[in-house]
Amino acid sequence: MKIKILQWNKWFKEDPENVIDFLRKIDADIYSLQELNIESPTNEFDLIKRELGINGVVGITETDFGKHANGIFSRFEIKNSFTSFIKDPATDRQHFSDEGRIYVEAEIDLDGKILNIGTTHMSYTDAFVENQEKKEEADKLVKLIKNKESYIFSGDLNATEDSYTVGEVEKQLVNCGPDYSQKTWTTKPFSYNGFEENGLNWRLDYIFATKDIQVISSKIMETDYSDHLPILAEIEV
């Protein structure tokens, strides 16, 4: 069976109607999304399910900007799901890296064949230079994604292609593409803690899969929405 999966950090500042409009145009079978706003006035998780008429599971964590979530949405039935923190939230948050980070996984029934999908949004470290805490977060993630079959993992890893994080994930899974030379961040000016970026110069978003999944195509999609560009992959299970 051929299916399309979209990976996208849709940005907590983005207008939910823009997000819905873009997802409708893409018309994928599975969406893996980060930075969903869960609190009022708009619960984006519920909004996307309702507006697109699809199923979904969510992992929620507290941030400095309210409750955010990683969500997996599917046109197919979601049979089971679970979440696990790969980084516990700090009691006294003073930096983006102090926020909790959560992994969510869904077991999807593709008309009788099971496909497992996992996603997360990993911690930001200044200028994407990994510290020991980020490496420990990556190690916790790898424990969750290892020894899988019929499995896809995607997310905003806040890590570059030559990082410890991506290297450890690649020991378990295969990059679905496109080539790492194609960048996904940033389309909006960014300034935090002395680090500034105004161009599309970083690859932070990825789709990986187990070897039993055939990748037909993958590409980075153009959009004016969000500060990240999404990745669309077509696979055969």
C-alpha cells in the first residue's frame, strides 16, 4: 500500500486557519505535527481532527507559551497509542531547553496491516550546539525507537544532520530524504539568547523509517506558513 506522510512543525504562532488550509491542499494520509496549541481559545488538535475528519493522538507538555503538543493524525484507524517524556520539564524554567519534551507513538491499521508512527519535538540548545543534556535526551529517544518493524519516525529534532542526535537515530533507522543539503529552517527571523538567524540555512526536521519500508519519493514543501518547511514523503508499506 502506498501512503503519504507529512512532517511539519507548524509553529505555535501560526494562524490555525492557515494550518488547516495547507493540510487540506497537501491531502496526506498521515500528518506528524509539532507545536500544536492545546489551550483556549483554539485547541488545534481538536480543530484539525474535526475540520479534516481524521483520527488523531497527542502528547502534551507545558511550555513557556502554554500547553503545546505533538500530534499524529491519520485517515486510517488508530488502534493504540502511548506517550513518554524524553525530557522532564524543569521546575523553574529559564530557557527553552528547560521545557518538557514528549514522544508520542500511534499504531495505525492500514486496512489490516499495522504501521507504527512516532514523533517528537526535541529540546532547543543555543545555536544548535548539543550539550550533555541534549545527548541524554537523544539516548532516551533511541531507546523508544530501536528494534522496530514497519515503523516511521519523524519530528523536529532541533539538531543538525551531523549531530550526535541524528547520528544515533541513523543507527536504528534509515533517512527517508530528501538529501540533508536541503534545509527546513528558518523562514522567519529568529533571535534568542544571542543567536540570530534570518535565512533558510538549517536542517532540523526529518523523516526516518525501518528498512522494511520502501521510500518512493520525498520532498520539502514550500509554504509561507510557519517558520519551518514541511517534508512530504510517499512510502510503500
